[in-house]
Amino acid sequence: MGGVSRYEIGQNAYIKLVLHALKHKTSAANGVLLGRLSGSDASPVVEVTDSVPLFHSQIGVLAPLEIALIMIEEHYGAQGLSIVGYFHANERFDDAELGNIAKNIGDHIYKNLPQAALLLLDNKKLEALSKQKEMAPVMQLFTKDASKSWKLVGSDGSSRLLLKEPSANIVLMDYISSGKWMDIIDFDDHLDDISKDWLNSELFK
Amino acid sequence: MVSKTEEAEVNRLESQADNGGGGEWEYLSLVRKLKLRRPDKVLKHGLTILNDPKKRSSLGHDEWTLYEQVAIAAMDCHCLDVAQDCIKVLQKKFPESKRVGRLEAMLLEAKGSWAEAEKAYLSLLEDNPLDQVILKRRVALTKAQGDISGAIQRLSEYLEVFMADHEAWRELAEIYVSLQMYKQAAFCYEELILSQPMIPLYHLAYADVLYTLGGLENLQTAKKYYASTIDLTGGKNNRALFGVCLCTFAVAQLTKGRYKEDKESPELQSLAAAALEKDYKLRAPSKLSLLGSTLRSLKLSS
């Protein structure tokens, strides 16, 4: 299998997910991570190059998720990218647990990619961003280990989840203060009004 | 639940107020009437009025309603000082008021003083054990502490008494879905459909839960409820249209190899697919080809 994987998340992918969670503060929010496997066998890297915010209500019903995944895989497949992970933001501030819905979706992704990443928004780290500089992403990384259960990565201090652009948190804070999260569109929004673009192609223009 | 016209109106008033065009009171009144949750805007525009003595006095008796509305919005935005100030004003004007007592207890909740908040609610309930707002706040209190099974229990007890409270049934259903307790969620939606059979939202939510449960019977029923949603919404609900396609595909997978008579006719799926294609062509043309390949991957293949 080679060395232990590193996970590198691109700025736009990262910011979209956090802004989505901020737009829907009173509920859980989730999204998928798109990217590719690169690096060498000895030093594999999962590059998360994009993300699609999915839902902010009734997370746990399958029909909208299945439609979203078919469309997302089709769109990104044409660009040579695939689903490499899943992002979840819990409803409550104090809740740092990786719930079963996240694990189930993670299991599904794991079937195609053993290095699949589950990212959980770290609310305390997000809150702290306004008070101190932070180079690391405000998320916790879970991967499936040999015991086939999702384990938190990096609690030993090793940083395996990195922001590709070191200034990503600064850009994020900028967007937060300008209320950019209002412009984020997720798949829920699209299903309610198909003229809304879940690709968020105009977001960073 | 809010209609599209109502939502458009409140959004119009909101941007008007945002852009300095006035009309804050109309906006705040509509938000109150529609029971919307927009705490940052309510806080901003509410304070604009409250901090201006002239605007405040022109409200007359409504001034106190506004203090209450702003207090709650402030708590929602975690601006606890503002909330405290509003509550102080109300305490002065209405000493011994139960309604203000409720706000005080909510502030304790907002501060995370769970035990004190619980005590405050219980004491308010002594005099009025059937106060629905307080009973529901106790559910919220339990949920906020992360005790989801406790919240389910309290909410279920509440619903035994107040079984016509649709919002409470919806909340319970959503809690069940978040815990993947789909059978229990289905039960809640059944109650809602029984009492309000013409509301498409309940049919759709029920269908979604049944689809998630899976199995031939559930899928067939889900398809019926996606269909009734389409009926009730004049064919405009894309979630239901997709739902019909998904159900048809899933049923076909399960009945592969059975006699042809058992198989469902593909008409409903074709109609749904055509409706989706028409809508995407009109309103999301850049996604039309994605829709096409999605529908193709769901087509019945014998």
C-alpha cells in the first residue's frame, strides 16, 4: 500500500465548505470533496482540488444524495477528478463527534478509494480564527485504518491535513467579514430552484 | 411554511431596509407574522428602530413587542448583552410578567446555564403546566445539551398532549432522520399527512424516508407519494420528479427476472424525465447534458 497519505486541500474547495456551514448555522451541512490521488507510492498525496456543498436539511435521506452524486461524478469525471472524500458540519457547536451518516457516506466513498477522507468542521478552531492566526485547516480529518473504522488523524500532532495555499485562512476570514457565505449555493438550493448553480462557478470571480 | 410570494415580499423589504430605504418596521412585522428565523437582520434593523427615540415612540405599544423580538434575535446571534438590555427594559415595564420570565429563562439557555434555565422553565410551568412555548423550549434545552434521546422523549410526551402541533411533528421527524431512525420518521410524516393531506411537503418528505428505507413495498409506496407531490404541486417539484425516476429504477433492479406483468409501466418515469428535461432546458441549460446522462443512468433497462 505504500506510505501514509497526506491530504492537501485547495483554497477554493476549503472556503466553499466552511462558507456553506456558516450560511446554515442552525443545521448540519455537508459536502463532497473532489480531487485526485498523486505523489508517489512512498509518499501518496490526496489532492482535494474542489468541493461541492450538498445539503443543509434532511441530511440522511438518500434520494437527493443519489441524484447529487450521479451528477457530480459525471461532471467531475470528465475533468479527470473523482470523489475523494466527504465534509460534514454538525448542527451543534459543542458536537465534535463524527456521526453515523457521515460514516455511512464515507464507507460508500471508501469502496472506490481506500484513502477516502472524512472532514469534520472544527467549530472551536473556526471561532478562534478571528482571534489568532492559524495555518491549519479548521477541520478534523478521519480516515479508515486497517481496523476498518474511521479514526481521527493527527491527534498525535502530525499534520496530515494541509492547506495548499498558506493564506487560505486569511482569505476565509475576509470572506466571512464580507458576508460572502450568503452567495454559496448547495445542491439543496439547486433542487429547490434549478437555476441556482451548485458548481458555484461565479462565486470567486 | 412560507409561500413563494410571501418569501419574495419579505426579501424585498429586507433589501430595502439593508440599502437604507427604510421600512424596517414593516419588515420586522412580516418576519414576526411568518415566523421566520433571520436573526442577524432582525437584530440590525430592530436596533435601528430601538436606538432612535423618535422611531421608538412612533411604535406606541408595539415598542414592547419589538424589544421581545430583538431580544430573541440577539440571543440567536449570541449578542447576549443586547438581549440582556432588551429584557431589562421589558422587566421594568412589565414586572412579574410570565412572558418576560420566559425571555429570562431563554437568556439562561443562551448563556449555556442549562440547570438554571431548566429550573426557570419548571417554575414557570408550575403556574401554567400547558404552556406550549415553554414545553417546547425544554425540548430545545435538552437538544442543545446534546441529549438527543432525551429531546425525543420530551417531544414525544409533548405530542401526546398537543398532537395537532404540526411543527412539532416535523421537528421530531427531522430528529429521527438525523439519527437514521427512518421508520419512526415515517410515522411522524404519516401523522402529518393524515391531518393535512394537501400539503405536498409532507408527501415529499414521507416519500424520501420510504425511499431511504428501501425494499420493494416501500419503494412502490414512495413512488406513489412522489407522484402525489407532483400532483399537488402542478408538476413543479423537481425533487419529486427525480424521486419518481429513482423509484422506478430501484424497483426495476429489485424485480429483475420476474414476470413481465409484475413490472411497472414506464410511463410515469418517462413523463417525469420529460418534465425535468423541459425545466432544465428552460432554466438551467448549462446543466441539461448532465441531467441527460443522469436520466440515462436511471433508465429502465430490460
